[in-house]
Amino acid sequence: MKISRLVPAAFAAAVSVVALMSPTASAAPAPAATGNQPIIGGGYASNAPWAARLFSNGRETCSATIIAPTWILTAKHCVSGGGLSFRIGSLDQHSGGTTANGVQTYTNSADLALVRLDRSVSGTYARLGQPGSVTVGQSVQVYGWGATSQCGSEINCQSRLLKVANVTVTGGCTDAYGGSAICARRGNGITAGGDSGGPMNANGIQVGVASTSDRQTTTAYTNVTAYRSWIRSVAGV
């Protein structure tokens, strides 16, 4: 199955990922996109105070969450461009909330990154799951400012307002770097370019970080619950 990282097309490097729905089976190739078919669907989020929009050198690229006063959690492939800044706690990526800059980045072998901020940001922080927080067949929520249609220049069709969609967990798989991930199939929407680094929430608890998607039917989120010890060792949460 050809799956790409979820950053905008201008930044994305395609990777081949086999979704491990069962120990021996792999998913069938996704059908080709046609026209301006919506690929995220879902709706607009009404409450996400822990959401953070990631900018690289002033350009909107990824989604993220704030997990502690000075710590952002996002995808590793989102931080390679440097010059990181964030708008935190606003549903509108262009206004409101609090802005802060990243001053130090820590990456994991999986598609996870922690970014230390240049200031303490007060507010509501994402609560992170523990093993067992999510199960196969469960409907979970995914959030992001990513592309809302198949278009030639994805950075121009990303959503100004934070969106949310329901997806259904199908099992374990691997992320863009071979790390432990949670795979899900499209519910009322699916992730696309710009949603990378954003959260997968189960019952309001963050269990995943957006890593890859075929942008039509299947998405993979790095399994936050599998890397809690690393997150705690770096950010203390």
C-alpha cells in the first residue's frame, strides 16, 4: 500500500508502509484519487484547547498538541525543517490563542518529536494514554488543520479552522519510521496533508500522533501509549 507522510505535498516524501492488520496480511492498494473529492470530511472542532498549529520558518506545515506548560508533542517528520513556532489553544490557525517558539527538539526512533518552548504556556494540556487506552473496533477522533480536498497545492487548501473526524481502529501497524502505530479506517473523514503530528483521541485521551495516510481510506498514528516512558523521560509527563 502506498502511503505518504501527512505533511503538505511540497514537503512530503512518499514512503511504503505495510499495515499490519494481522500478522500475515497487508492492505490492498487504495484507489486513485479523482477530481476534488473531499478526503477529510468530518466537521469543525468546537473545543480543543490543547491543539497546536505548527509552523516551520513561518509556514504552516503540521498539527500538534501541548502536553505540559513548555512541551509540544508532534511527529518527527514535522520538525526537520527547523524554525519551529506554534499557535496554541485556538481553533483558528491565524488568530487567537498563544504563540510560542520551539527552542529545543527531541526525537524518537518512531515518528515522534517533543519540542521545548521558549516560554511557559498556561491552559489545558492533552492527557496521554496508557497501554490499553484504545481497542480494535473503537471509534476514535482525529484532529488537524490539514487539506480538505485533493488539490494541486495542498498548502493552499488546508483548513483555516481545526477539523475533527471519526475513524475506526483496525489494529496495530507501523509508522513512517517503522515504529509502533495504530491503524484506522475512514469513518466520516480521513487525514491528509497538514494533519501530521495531530492527535488521535480515545475517550478524550490522546493515544496517537498522525504519521501516514493513503488520504482516502487508511491512516496510521504512532502509538503514544507505547512510548510513554520516553515521553516521560524527556518532558516529565
